Amino acid sequence: MRVKISIIISAALSFYVIGRIIPHFEFNRIKDNSGFLILDRNGAILRAVNRDKGLWVDLKDVSPRLVNATLFSEDRRFLLHAGVDPPALARAAGQNLKAGRTVSGGSTITMQTARLLLGPRPRGPRAKVEEILLAGYLEWRLPKPRILEIYLNLAPYANRNVGCRSASLGYFGIEPDELNFSQASWLAVIPRNPSHYNPGRNPERLEHARQRLLADMGRAGLPPPGDSETAAVPPAVSNEAPPFAAPHFCDWVLARPGKGGGDIRTTIDAGLNGDLEKLARAYVKKLSRYGISNAAAVVIRNTDMALLAMVGSADYLDPRISGQVNGATALRQPGSALKPFTYGLALERGFPASYLLPDIDFDPGPGDERFIPRNYDERYHGPVRIRTALGCSYNVAAVRMLERVGQPELLERLRKAGFRSLRHDPDHYGLGLTLGNGEVTLLELARAYAAIANRGWYKEVGFLGGASIEGKAGNAGDSARIFSEQVAYILAHMLSDRSARQPAFGECSPLDLPFPCAAKTGTTKDYRDNWTIGFTADYTVGVWVGNFDGRPMHGVSGVSGAGPLFRDVMLALHRSRRPEAFARPWGVEEKSVCPLSGDLAGPGCPNKMSEVFVAEGSPKEQCRFHDRRGNRIYPPVFRDWVSKGEADERTKIGSGSACYIAFPKDGEVFRIDPGLRRESQEITFKAVVPGTAEGVEWSLNGKRLSGEIAPRWRLAPGEHVLSIRAWIGGREKTHRVRFIVLI
């Protein structure tokens, strides 16, 4: 009876001492406090986070070869003792006494686990007692496999590798369940003395110790015959640096709340993201002379709204360009990139795509005295259909459209489309909202355009889940309709119409891809930001080009700045399979209209074109701009525009004295498509000259071309200087532009 009481008192005293000198351990939270990996959609490592805290791995996912080698190296009687192995302690004491110094500690794996849990502290009798007491506590609280699992996840393997998973990935680039016996025996030696057996400093010493371990195991019948041949060969150690892929995306993920324990599997495609980083870096380098130092891009898969790529700058590691700033999530003014949502709202209100807008001198109303929109080309274009106004990105027409649909309504719709950055009230933005005077992010823009691609359904972007997720990415939110299916289709149809863009952007625009692709550019005041956002049936891509410090670029617009990079990304995405055309939904019909008036083509209209309409909103009246003989009859609202001779600019001949090159514009960038025949890749130079000009002469790079008003020229790589001369009333007038053709 006295013996039992003595045991009870001793146990109580021991646990009292443990409670006083040993911190309380929540064993179930050790895993949550460890490091973790951020993985791409296929399981490739993007980044190891807090690797020096260990990358947790369950015991079932550790190779039995490493388990056996570790037990044989550290604690052969692990399954037999209760946390402390007296024979091992006695043997260690004898070895230390004989050597005159500490050469062996006699610590079991349970005692070593206790020491790792307690953390760094002075060595000595007190520390040893604490380890012994905590070892007993561990054996009482946890099963043996759990103790071994904690040890393998906390053991030091040198060079900041904590835990066997960190070591296996760091030294061999494989998971611990893939280790062969040579690798397993090599790793098992290091925790004995990580400094002494550091593979970077003492590889021969480590290999010698590994061979001794193999000899001991061989005498005990280990390794099995199949592993003996592998074990004899020293393992090949990787010298590659730890993975650091998709850096802006990883930073973005880590900044989001709700990170739990374990690895993070994402939707990012590491290969695609790396390709986009190279494209952005090379593109910025080519155009650095135009004051461009940075670029950003995002790619979304439309079917499930999975984020496949996020490139935040041209070079994450370059401090000269603030490379660690994430241009995909930074707030910038989007310029004309918001115009499709104005026109989508108009289509929804019953304005057809052929509706005429007066792109003429703007008379601001009350409250907007200082707001007078100007077109990019500093000209007015008279009567323009919605399709042309959107394709050519005319500012005046867009503002007139917003007057009709209302800026509060547009702001509400933009917020519904995910533009949470637009936090001010409608009066703060005014009519300039459609021209992009509010600040948004590239990711918000791409997400909103993806809603148009998805037939009007807005969905959150998903970034968790990996390649196995089908339907939608793991964290994609609920959907909401922002446009009807019919309106979304007509928007896509207009944004993919290269003929609608041609009056402003000319031929061979970077947006003219060899497959159906809807795209819109944006350029902010003083050329501080360039955007191109667009989509195919499969992917949505957003590209931004500019400078993080707000420095303006040198005359580079959205189509010439961000456009070529957008084109390269789209071509890369569709390299193996071209996308299908946008599917026309029920309730959309096609009719022939007059290109000038937008009404149904009449008998006097010299030309006709097809236009698509929501069935109940198609035009009912015939053309009012042509009489039966085909003569133009402009309504009164256009009289001033006609009287100034601006109507004649359709033929690029004006009645004034201006003389300038209309296409290409200064700073324009073209790209030769390697998939098309060179002889088919031509552009037409265009100029505006007075009708009274006595002669016109073009020169390219100092060589005369011709006296034609619009000569054609086959694209050739390089930087080119184009000039025009015209003789007006005996006086010579000239204009010059520079442009680049990339290959």
C-alpha cells in the first residue's frame, strides 16, 4: 500500500514539476504553426513559406526507408522504452567518461522531441531533467507513431531545413515518400549533429557516417536486397535554389485572411505564369525608349473563373522599378476600358448597336462647365454608330451616351460587376466616369470583362483548388447577372469587330488576332497608364503598361502600348487550340442597315452592312440620311460639323489648311505575325490634307515612297520615321511620326 501511495505521490509531484517548468503544449496545433507550400494547379511548388519552421508531413506520407534509417540511427529501442532508455543513458555516460568530453547524449527520439518542443536553452542537468520529464509526459499523452511524426517534422537537417519534408524537397526536390534508401540513409545521419554533418561544408564526413550506418543496418538485415544496390551509391544532391515562382501572386495569397494549416493548392499555372513574366520583361525592355518601365498581366479561365496567371511587374527582383509592387492589384485610372459597360447599359435600355451618337462639339450642361471631353485624335467624327464609337473609343460619343443612361445607373452597374474600388458617389465622378476617371485594379477589370465573356454572368475569381477542380474554382463566389445573354453577346460581337476599330486604329492593329477575340484599350491622361482587356470564348486577359511612379510614357496609347503584349499573351494561350466563335444566343437577329445612319438600308443607300440586334430592339425606320438618288442629307444637329468641312474627313481630304499623318500615330507599335505570310501583312498610310493641296509626297526613313494620298506598305521590323509633305498655295507643310514594328 505504501508503495502505491509513493508511486502516486511521485507521479503527482512529477506532473506538478512539469506544469511549473514546462510550457503547456497544444499538440494538435503544432502542425498549424509549421511552414507550408504554395502549389500551382498541378502540384508544382511556387513558394515554401516559413520553411525554417518545418513543412509538415504526416507519418503515412514519409517513406518507410527514412523511418527505418532514422530509428536505426537515433533510437533502436524506440518501440520498447517509455520515453527514457536507461541502458542508452548508461552507455552514453561511459563513453563520455572515457573520452573526457560529451560524445554521446543517450537521448531517445522521445527525449529529442521534448528538446525540440522546449526550444533553445542552456544545456545542463536542469535541461536534461526537463527533457526526461516532458518525454514521460509525451509517452503518457501520445502514441508512439505520433511522437515519431512530431520528431520527423521538427528535426534539424542543416541549412535551414527543419523537418524531413523540407530536407527532402531542399536537397533532392522530391517529397519524402519518394526517397530511395541512399537518400533516406543520408538524411537520417544529419540530425545527429547538423553542424558536424552539414552537407554543404562537410560532405565527406556525412558520407562516411552514412556508410557506417549502412554497415550497422546491414548486420541487422537492413536494407532489404532490393535497396542494397541503391544504398551503395551516394545520393545526388540538387544545387538549385528553392522555388520562387509567381511571386506577386504568392504575396497576394499570403496577404489574404484565413490561412489555416497545411499546403495551399492554387489555380495558378506555373509554366504559363513564367512565360508571361518573360514576355513582360522582354516587351518592357524593347519599349524602354518610350518611357515604359513596367507591365502587369492577369489570365482568367472563363469556364470556372480560375485565375491562371498573375504577373504584377516586369521584374519582381528589380528595386529600380519597384518590382515588388503588384500592378495587378494596384489602383490606377482605367481610361476607356470602362466604356463597354456604358454601352452595355445602353443596349439594355433599348438603344441598338446601330444607334447614332453625335460626335460633335460638346456643350457641357450645368455643373459640368469644366468638363469638355476630347477625342484621342483631337477631331470630331459627326454621326457615329454605337458600334463604331466603341470600336474607335471616341470619348465624346461615350459621354453623350452616358448622358442618356445616367451616371448613377452606370456606377451601380459597375459595382455590381465587381468594381469595389469605385467607392465615391456619382457626383464625384460625373460624366467622366465612362472615361475612367475613377481608380480600379487590373484584376477588377479582367473579372468584369469575364462576366461579358460568360454571357452576362458575374462571378468571383477563384484561386484555390488546383487542376482537379471542375465547374468552378474552389473559392469562387456566387454569381450575379450584370447583362442579359443577348446584350453580352452583342458587346462581344462589337468588341471583336476589327472593321469597327479600323477608322481609329488602322490596319494590322495588335488587336487583330487570327481568331475571334473581343478587346478594348484604355489610355489615361498624359499617357500615364495603358490598358488592353479582352477575351476569347476560353480566356480573359488583362494587360497594363506604364510606370509605378506615375511618370508619363512618350505618346504610347493603349493599342500601341499594352496591345502588343496582350496579343502575345493571347497567342500563347491559344497556341495548341484556337477558340471557337462566340455563340449567338436566342433572341438576337441580324439585319442590313445603312452604315451612315444606322437605320434600315433604303433604296438610296449606296452601301449596306449587317448589324446584330436584340430582337425586340431592332430599328424599324428606313435611312433618313440618303435621298432616292443617294445624296447625303444630314440632320440639323450636324450642320456646324458639315460646314467646317469635317464631314469630308471620311475621305481624308479637308477644306482647312491642316496637314498631318492620321495613321500610323506617333509611337504606334506593330507586330509581325509569324503565323501569317509576310506579303499579306501590309498597312495603309493615311493623312489629312487640304483639298486645295497642289501635291503630296510621302517618305519613309528618308526614302520617297509615292505621291499617293494613301500608299500601302509591307511591315518590316525596326524603328521607322514616316513623313509627309504637301504644297498649299505655294507653301510647304510637313508632318512626321515615328513607329515601331516588332517581330
